Amino acid sequence: MNVHLTRNRAALAIAGLLLAAAAPTAYAGLDTETSHAIAPAPTRGTPYVETQLFFGTERPDGGPAVTDRQFMAFVDKEVTPDFPDGLTVQSGRGQWRDTNGKIEKERSYELILLYPVTAAGAGDRKIEKIRRAYEKAFGQESVGRVDDRTRADF
């Protein structure tokens, strides 16, 4: 009985060593982060800045909300002349905490602008002018802004 027990233990020990030696190789094939089987996405396009602006429509003074017609007229007058190459407007629902600490929920617009990194300085000034114009025209406390570097190909 001891001979069989010793052989079984020896066989298990050898099997364990073989598995331990093979494990790093087996697991390396499962690692999708470093796998060479998945090719990286090609780099395309030119460096651009993507700016998202968030425009609320409710007026803090309780006046009538900004309508679609009013907003699009604002875009035509204040945005298009500075960004004639194109833009995107999306309708949404948003919320934020106003200066009095109240959570405001309202219909909103997201305006997306793409412009070359080489024009970032001029683009920044134009965007700040747009933000101030909307705040003034529609009595808003602020217009949200998010900037990110990206690549674009048209």
C-alpha cells in the first residue's frame, strides 16, 4: 500500500510541477490587455479640440423657457459665424445645482464644436463670447463647458 501511495504522491507532485510551469504560458494567452492577437486601432485624423457646451432653457427669474426657435436663432447669430465649418446640436434633459443650492431640472441643449488644435486659442475666445452672450440673452447663471483633445477625419 505504501508503494502505491508513494507513486500517487510522486505522480501528483510531477503533475503539479508541470502545471505550474505551464500556467504562465496558458494565462498569457488569455490576457487581452497584452495579447498580440488583437491589433491596435489605427491612428486616423488630425488633432482637434472637441468642446461641448450645455445650455439650460429654464430662466432663473421664472420667465418663459427658451424655445427651440429662440435657441436655433441664437446658434445662427452667435455660433455659426465663428464656427462655419460645422457643429452639432442635441436636445437633452439636464440638472444642476443653482447658486441658491436648489437642484434645477430642465430641458437643455448640447452644442458640440470641433476645431483644429492649431486654432485652440482663437476657438477659446470665441466660445467664451458665445457662453457670455447666451447667459446675457436668456438670463442664465452659466453655460457648462467641457473640452477634450481628440482626432477627427472628415
